Amino acid sequence: MNIDMIRAAQQRLSGHVRQTPLLNAPFLDDIAGRRVWVKAECLQHTGSFKFRGAWSALSALEPAVRSKGVIAYSSGNHAQGVALAARMHGVPAVIIMPADSPALKIANTRAYGAEVVLYDRATESREDIGARLSTDRGLTLIKPYDEPEVIAGQGTCGLEIASQAAEQGITKADVIVCCGGGGLTSGIAMALEADAPGLRVRTAEPEGFDDVARSLRSGVIERNARTSGNICDAIITPQPGDLTFPIMQRLAGPGLVVSETEALQAMAHAFSRLKVVAEPGGAVALAAALFRQDQIEGADVIVTISGGNVDAAMFSRALATLA
Amino acid sequence: MNIDMIRAAQQRLSGHVRQTPLLNAPFLDDIAGRRVWVKAECLQHTGSFKFRGAWSALSALEPAVRSKGVIAYSSGNHAQGVALAARMHGVPAVIIMPADSPALKIANTRAYGAEVVLYDRATESREDIGARLSTDRGLTLIKPYDEPEVIAGQGTCGLEIASQAAEQGITKADVIVCCGGGGLTSGIAMALEADAPGLRVRTAEPEGFDDVARSLRSGVIERNARTSGNICDAIITPQPGDLTFPIMQRLAGPGLVVSETEALQAMAHAFSRLKVVAEPGGAVALAAALFRQDQIEGADVIVTISGGNVDAAMFSRALATLA
């Protein structure tokens, strides 16, 4: 895992990925007490940064291997990223999803052209089903974060941040990243180390699911007590990845933690001030910039809005915090 | 009014205006029956394209004149554009607003650094107040659309569309623009005539306020019966401008008209598929692309989302159309 892999991924992604804008608004600066810059990855294809890693992994496969197709376990952003990247490569994608997933998520994944295989969470193992399908059909598993080419793809977001920050004259700032397994965080960290060494990565997580913040503090991988039961579902993972954690440990500052309510408030500010749609897990970094200013250093702060795949009911809950 | 003014405005705007992205999503293509490309001007500074025209007009003033300040009548997007452009130029801005404007709009305009002068709609004339302030303080009036440098500024959006369409290989398409007084439409029309002659401008308006569509049909300026009472308030004007109408008449195809409900539905699709916030008046062009496909030609259609300044209550109404 090194910067050359990220630069190679950027070459492969060129013309296929969107360079997302770095947004700002004076109202957010007033709340945060410093200038706030928002990397709006919710505007990426499929509504999250996951498309970068999926495209990177698919495009790195040998054509003969890729043509047999890919497989992923996910009901969320990674599934959609893999499905669309596969469709754009003209190869099959199988997504294994729990049978009780929301109908809209299943429909969306199918609409991106993927074959959805449903399983019963109570009686079946998705790993067994995946292993059988992979063997039978020669499908390649695309893991969501602990996979070098996926991390390299997410790192392209960091190369863009480095260049967009330089355009704005920002040479020193914390870069807060919404963090689940650490694929986006570690990729961005490596990109900044190479191209913008004055920018330091920080992680943002929801309360009660702060495995990365605790792991960074203790120096060893810590697990979450629970793996569900939070509105920030997109970034709820059991623990940091084996590949991603050492990178974060070497390069990231102390982790930041916000409440669910703060994530909803950040979504509302993104709506009213930036005109973009953030999902709860995609808003925790902005929440940290707005509501943890005493834990942040410098005159500027950069945050990712990592995804915007949220339904109308949850979004209305966020808007209600404006009242 | 010519293309050289638009190119000169683009020079003056460079580094100050955002180049907004041209977004797309397979789900929108499926509804529209052709590829849909969305110029997301809601992501512009102050949440609408109006910042372009305001910056253009302010930057075109002689420094000695500009330093005395500018004045505008508006409670909406033009006010915010003028206020922020003036603040960034370091000159005073006075915005004349009805005393019964929503408190949030007054607060926002003040937060952009403008002096807000309130007047009583029943007993006072904003023109009289404006004339007195202009004379006393030497303020320059920035009109919202019927002003060459404002049209030139809005035309820079068209230069971007021409170049972004070329990047996507689009050489022939209708470009549907949310149309009030015609500043954005006429500016884009002239830019496309010069840089992308295969792209043709079309206007989109709400039912009952289709003065431009009727004027284009009859060949003379037609007025609306009413000038209020529609959720698309940002694009409700009495009639097309004296400067903008001849340009539209020469370059625009037939006007398109959509209902309020269709505008709300388009807002909901922009939320769920593009992750951007559109206001009702900013969503009529997308609504036309989605729901007037038999009146549109070609394999691609380009639309503007011209603004995103909408409150939570109206946005929730739009989201409710998804159910």
C-alpha cells in the first residue's frame, strides 16, 4: 500500500469519477469559528465516495478475471458503488443482501444492473452463499475497505483535497473524515502525506461506535460493543481494518466523536447552507467541525461529506432540528 | 449585448465564482427517456446563479463609483447575490426589502453583510426609498435581469455548459433553463450560440406564470395576470425584460410549462438521485425534462437547477411526493 497505487488509481479513474467540489459558506464559518471547507462526496456517482474504491478495484483486475464478474456483501453504499462500476465495465455484479433490507435499497441496487441475492439472516450465512457463488461462477470478491485497491481508490479523494486546498491557499489544516472501516480515512491520509504534508487527517465517528478513536488512543485495535442501532449506519463497522489501522495510527490525529443529534444538525446545515444532501454517517465530520471546535486546530478545517444516501423520513428528522 | 461581454465577465468572475458540476444519474435518464444532465447552480455561492450576475455588475463598475456602494430591491436570490458580491468587493450594499419578509431571509441578507432597509408595502414605495438613498449616498442600482452586465454574468453559466457538454461528447441537445425575467436564459442562449451552436435554449416556467412561453409564441411581450401566489416565487416576474426578450425570441425554442406538483416532484428526484437541494423555481427545468419528454428533442437534455434557497417546510412538502 503506497502513494504510487493511489496515483495509478487516479489514472484509471480519470474520466469516470467526478471531481467533487470543495464547498464553503460564511454561515458555517461563523458557527465553527474558523473557515470550513466541505468535500462533497455525496455528489459522487451513486451518492457516495464508495464508487471510487469500487472502480479502482474493478479496473485493477485482469480483464479475463473481471469479465467473469464481481461479488460484494453490502446493503449500502459499497453495494451501489460496485454495482455501477461493474455495469460501466460491462461485467456482472452479484450483491448479497439480507432479505429484510428495505425494498428501496434492493430496487436501487437492481436498477444499477446488479443481480441481488437475498439471504435469511437468521438461518443462512452470507459468507457461505458468497463462497459457493464465487466458486461456481468465478466471481471476484470486492471487500468494502480492507483491500489495497479499494483504499487506493478512496485515496484519490485525498489527492483532490490536496490540490483544491492548495488552490485556496490552505497549507495547514485538520482534514476530518467520516470513518467506518477506515478505507477513506487511510487513503486520504496517504494522499495528504505525499501531496499536502501540512494537512492532517482526523476521524469522526458517532458516540458508542468510536472504535477508531479508541484504537488510536490505545494503539491496538478495539472493537465496538454493538454493530447496529445508530442512524449513522453507513459508517458502523465492528472494528478498524487490519490494513487501514496501521496507516491511520501513523498519520491521523486524535479521533473526534459526535452525537446522533449533532449529525442530524449538520445534515440540516448542509441542506440550508451548502444545498447538498448528507446522510447521517456522511455528516459526522461536518458535525465535528461545527460542534467540537475546541478539539480542532488552525484557521481552516476541511471535512468530507462522504455520502448522501438517506431516505425522506430520516432527512425530515434532520430538517426538524432547524426549528 | 454580445458574446464579448460574456467572455469579459468570465475573466472578471474567474477565481471568485464556482464552476458548478454537470450532474447525471441513470434513474433520471430512465424517467426522462433520454440522458439528463443537470447544471447544479444551486451549488453556486449564495445558493443560486444570481451571484454570477451580481459579481459581473459590481466588478464592471468604475472603482470610484463602486466604492460608494450598491443597492438592490429583492427579498430573494438576487439580494443575496448582490450582498455577498459587495462584501467580497469590500463595498457597502443596501437591500430594500418588505417589512413583512420572512425573518430568516432578512437575517440571511444581513449575515452576508448588507444593510437591510425595510419598507411598508401598504404605505411606502420602494422605488422612492431607493431613489432617495441612491441620491444621498451615491449608491448604484443593480437591476435583477434587464441589465447588460448582469446578463453577461449569467451567460458565464452558458460558457460552462458549452464546455462541459463538449467533454461529454454532447453536440446536439435542448438546454432547458428555469426562466423568470430572462437574464439567465438570454445569457446562456448567447453563450451557446457562440460556443455550442448545436445546443438550443428552452425556457421552463410554472403554469399560470408562463409569460415567456406566451411571448415567444405571439412574438410580443405578454404579461402574467398575477405576480404572486405560486411556490416558484424565485422566477415569478410580471413579464420578460426589454433586453432579454429579443435575445430569447431570436435563440430560444418553444417554452415549456410545468405544474407546481411537478416542480415538487423534480425537487424530490434531485434530492434522491443527485443529492442536491433545489427550490421550486429552480426545479421547473428538471420537471420539464422528466415530465414533458414528448416536447423535447434528442438523445440528451441539459437542464439548470438554478437555485436551492428553500425552507425546511417547503422541502418536506417536496419529499412527501416521493411516498
